[in-house]
Amino acid sequence: MVSHRVQSQERPVVNTTCLELAKPSNQQLRLSCSNPSYYHCLLDESYTQEYEACREWKWIPKGKCAYFNTYGRGNIDERNCVPKPNLTCSHGTVQFLSSTNTKYTACYVKKEISTLLPVTTSPTGTRSDGENATSVSTSSNKKYERSG
């Protein structure tokens, strides 16, 4: 039996998307795998980061998406595809190669992550977002903080 050793490499996708890298005009920007059929560009398990990876392909059942599981060495797994307006899942095919996942645009919907920091006021009267806080006295002699 002949076995092929796959060079294991991956990198996060930065300043572009997997769907952009799938376009023929962007092939030169992709991660170079020793076997071109091992190239994958997939969303991670948390739906937040896209990864390029050189991994052996696997069969993905219809109605599912391939994704890059970053645990350990990282591998290709599958999860349900959630169709949305103007986004496609694999519904007509019995199964597909994980390396062709970019054909199914619903597989690349990212979760929104809030990057807002809570606004707090320090004892010096400066809020954590850099604004100055102003003390305001009311007729009941209680003090309230106000942004200013």
C-alpha cells in the first residue's frame, strides 16, 4: 500500500476572504500546497475566522459545510449548512469534496463579534473611552456623572 504524506500547513486569511481567493484571478495569492487538491479555504469552528489549509480532502454530505477545526493540528470537519437568501448550500449533490466548499456561499457566513468596550468612569473623572466626565449636582445634593 502506498501512502502519501500530506504537508500540514495552515494560515489565517487576512485582508481578503475565501470566496475572493477562490476566483481564478486570485490563485497566485493562495497558500501553495504540495498537492493542489489538498488546498482548502474554510471558516473555523467558531464561525469567526477563515483559514487556508493544506489537508487531504474528505467527502462532505449534501446539506453540510466543510469547516476547519483548529483543535490540535487542525482538521477538516463538517456541520449543517444554513441557507439564507442569495446564499447557497449543497442540496442537489449527494456529496462533494471538502476542497470545493467555496461553491457553497452559505458556508462562509461569519458570526458578528462585538468589539465595544464598556464605558466606565474612573475616580479622576476620565472615562475608559477617553472622554472627560463631568460631575453634576442636583437639588437633592446627589451627584451624577455625565459625559462631556
